[in-house]
Amino acid sequence: MSGLFISFEGGDGAGKSTQVQMLAEWLRRVHQREVITTREPGGTALGRVLRDQLLHGQDLDARTEALLFAADRAHHVATVIRPALAAGAVVLTDRYLDSSVAYQAAGRELPADDVERLSLWGTNGLLPELTVLLDLPTEHLAHRLGDWTDRMERAGIEFHRRTRQAFLDRAAADPARWLVLDAALSRAQIAEQVRTAVGPLLDEPAGSGAGSTAPGQVGEEH
């Protein structure tokens, strides 16, 4: 079996962490695959320190923020993602490179090409085979998040409109990599569409269970 790398993108509150866990449970139970679930920032010990500063620390200028996200991603890929893929595991990450282009480029209004090149250099060009975008209208963000927010979530409605459009534009430009789903659908409906897309990507012999739509366990969005 070869490794498989899948990322989940979208606004906070869209349900990414829930769908990561539901897909992981299905892959383990139905396909007997080793699955690594992770996130950015915070997928490593260093990443957890950076996550605390990036999301809950003092305000940062846009370029410093972009560099710190890229540093977290480079370390994450080198120490977690690439070793797992080399061992044949399925790696599911809650956010990856596309979040930097959406948030630090479109959101913070930095040059998108610069932000993308920085992460591609840091990861030696590693991109997911599939990126699932859970698209949520910006107006629904506050309702999904409740009262507790971090630095990114407090950036304002126009910031989040720009990030949403950046995700949609990237998906439209590379439809072979992206699966765009309506985050307003039920968890079960979203999970079924994700499994339908992931099944053909699994390197398994015929009759091994690919394409099954057995439901997974429902988690909570963080």
C-alpha cells in the first residue's frame, strides 16, 4: 500500500475536525488502514508552541505571521507527514498550505505567489492528493463559533470573506485536487461524499471494501 495525503480546508466552524475523525474511523474500520490525523498549526510539539502564539498571543505583522505558519508547516511535513506517507499510512490534516494562501495572502493581503512559494519551498513541494473544502458562507461564522474566538476568528467579516473567496478560487483553478462541499449539509451527508471521493484513491485490490458507505463516529469541531 502507498501512503495517501488528504487535507481539509475551510473557515473555522465549518466542521473540518469532525470530518477528519469520521473519515479516519471509516478508513481504519472498513479498510484496515493506518491513519494519522493531524492539524496545522499544532501537529508537533514545536507546532503547539507556535499555535499558541499565532492564535492566542500578541498581534503580529502579516509577514511575521506568514513566516511562522510556514516554519510550522516545514517542521510538520519533515517530522510527521513525510515519514507517515513513507510508511504507507493515510495522513489526514486539518489545514495545510492552502490555508496560508487564503489567510495570510488573501486575508492579510500579502502577495499570494510569495506565500505559496514560501510553503512549497518549506515542504519541498508536497501537496495533498485530495483537498476537501467545507464551504461555509461567511455570515454563518459567528453562529458556528459562539463566544470564544482566536486572533484569526476576530479579524473581521471582510477578512473572512476574502479567505473564503480565496479557497473557492483555488478550488476552481485545480478541480482535480479539490472536492468542494456545502458545510451546511448534515455531518452524515458530508461524510458520505468524502468517502465516495476517497475510495478510488486507496491503493487496494478489487473486493477489499473500497466504496463502502459505513458511517463513522461523530466528533466535535474545534
